[in-house]
Amino acid sequence: MPRELSEKDIEILKKLAPECGDLTCSGSGHMFHSILPPVSNHFAEDSNDFILRINRLDDAELAYLTDMIQKGEESMGCLPVEDVEAFVHLVHDRLSEEIAHKVISAYESGYECEH
């Protein structure tokens, strides 16, 4: 579900990708509608870099993202499987097993990548 990034979303995106100059996808030319896909696909050099970046999140920011994922407002459909697994592992370790399962369910329900 496309959304316009809020100030909170932009703050989190800039925390994860401080080099993010503007909020436009270089591939499509459209504004970003989620946080995790641009971090994974545009800024992280590889899965290890993605893991380092998402570990910058505090628990409140991580909980916010998981809430947005469960509502279908934060896309994970564009993420490589290894980045999804890393995110779910972080959620499991820092928030709870239950929330990690909810994130997996949301991911498996097929929320599409929105450009």
C-alpha cells in the first residue's frame, strides 16, 4: 500500500541511511513509500551492511516498523530473502518471538513492492 513517508519515517530512513540525499528511487524516479526497501536495495552494500544498519534502530523504532508491516503500510516485498531473515531475527531477539511470527506472516501474505 503506497504511503507518503511521515516525518518519523524520514527520520528513521535517515538514521539507517544517512547518505540518503533525497527520497526518490533512482530506478523508478518515484518517491520512496517505505523505509526498509530503499535501505536494502539502494543504500546497503550487501546483507551484512543491511544488518549493521537495522541494528541502529532502537526498540521503539523497531516496534514502529513492525506495526507498520503488520498494517501493510511498510513493504518487505522488495527485500532480498536474506534481508527479510535478518530483520525477522532482529525482531525476534529484541522484541519477541510473537512479533517476529507476525512479521513473517505479513511478509508471506504477499504485500507487493510498491514503487
